[in-house]
Amino acid sequence: MTKVLIATEKPFAKEAIELIRPVLDNAGYEMVLLENYTQKQDLLDAVADCEALIIRSDIADAEVIDAAKKLKIVVRAGAGYNNIDLDACTKAGIVAMNTPGQNSNAVAELALGMMVYSARGLFDGKTGTELKGKTLGIHAYGNVGRLVAAIAKGFGMEIYAFDPFVVPENIEKDGVTALSSAEELYSKCQYISLHIPANDKTKKSIGTSLLSLMPKGAMLVNTARKEVIHEAELMQLMQDRKDFKYVSDIEPDMASDFKEAYGNRVYFTPKKMGAQTAEANINAGVAAAEQIVDFLERGIDSCRVN
């Protein structure tokens, strides 16, 4: 019997597991759960005899891939997949997939929620500011960026976007003003919502050269990846600009330094929370299970990333 391991240090919601199970049962597959594990060895042992693997933020590195002698497919239940060693998968003949779009609404709602929370001084009882009438820049206009724009309209924000991979007409049709460069975006917008991936071109790309362009009362909102932030430059910028705020769903490496220096001008979720809704769990988990069945039974690999 084909064995599918769901390895989640941060488990799926109970409702998600209840809907994933019948997808695998109907295919005649055995579902194995490894939840809340604290030792990598637990994952190495569990994956040894599995043909398929579903993970969330768990690390499927070369050691894990090497331990999985029967593995044919690994699916990251979410959009980002930098926690999978794609080269190791390719060398081992293993297909790697993600589940694009399944967590998008949860991440978009969190981005706006953090904007409100920070604009109100982390609810410290003092006078804050409103989002209405403020300028919002969306850096990368993919699934999450589009939903951030849609929600922000309800707050009455003025919305701009920059994405070199999306034709301006597809941005403009959503009632969002398309800009031609990141520099133009940052110079126009009091709020920037980051949705860029972490790759060789984007790592540490968000630093002084862009952030210093932002107008007074600026806030950077990061629900993307911590690697895209140049933390040392951001620290210095916040030292120089007392009006600048930074909120992130990914705790930076210099988190304690930021908190000590800037108090309620910064906020970081204790664990990455973007996909932590029951709905997102269900969407991504069920999609991952269905993609495994589609690949193993019919060879469909439309969400392949390696």
C-alpha cells in the first residue's frame, strides 16, 4: 500500500486532517501523521518507507531526501517552497510541488490586520492613525497581492502596485495603479506590503535604497520572507527615522535588537501565522493530497517546482 507521510512540526487544523484523510483513503493510500515532532531524527525515521510526503514549514533538505529511499513526491502545503532542497529532489528523481493560492486569503487578511494593529500603536490605549486615505504599495502582485488590494479597498486606501512579471493592464483592471519601478512605488506609498519571493536577486534587496524613499509615517509590512530584508540597513533607517514602523509575520534574525531599540514601532508574530487559519489549512492540505493522487495515479505534475 502506498504510504503518505504528513510531517508537520506545526500541525494542520483537525478539520483539515479530517478532509485530507478521505482523499487518501479513496485512493487506497495509507496516511501516516508525524505532528509536533522536535527532533529531526523523527522525520528521518518516518520518511524512510514513504512514497509521498506532505510538509508545511518543515525542512525537506538533502539529508531528508537521502533518507527517503522510496519517495516519489514531496508537496509543500503552501506557496513558498524554499524549505525543499529542489536540487536534491531532482537528483533523486523526486517530484517537488507546492499548492499556490491556497493560503492567499489568510495571508492577505493578516497583512491588513497587522497594518491596523501597528497603526493603533499595538492597541496601547494611545491615539493611533487610520488606514483610510493612506497610500498602500503592493510589491509583487500575485495571488496574495491581489487579495491585499481587494481588502484594502474596503479601508478606503489609495492602492499602487509594482510587479515586473505582471502586465500593467492586469493590475489596472483591479482598480489599482500600476507603477513602473520599485523606486516609484516606495516613494509614493506610506504603507508597503511585501510579497516577493526569496531568491538570489531579492535576498537583502529591501534596504536603505528603497525604504529611505518612503514618505513620512511609513510602515513596511512583511508577510513574505525574512531573507528579503537587509536587517542592518533597516535598523539604521529606523534609528534615523522615528516615524518608520516595521511589522512582520517572520521574526527577523535581529528580533531582540529591533524590539529593544524600537518598542511598539515594530511587531513580529511569535510564529509564522500567515497560513494559520482552519480554512487555509483545509485548502492547502486537501490540495496537497489531491496533487499526490493525481501524480501517482495519472502522472499530472502541473504544480511541479523542480
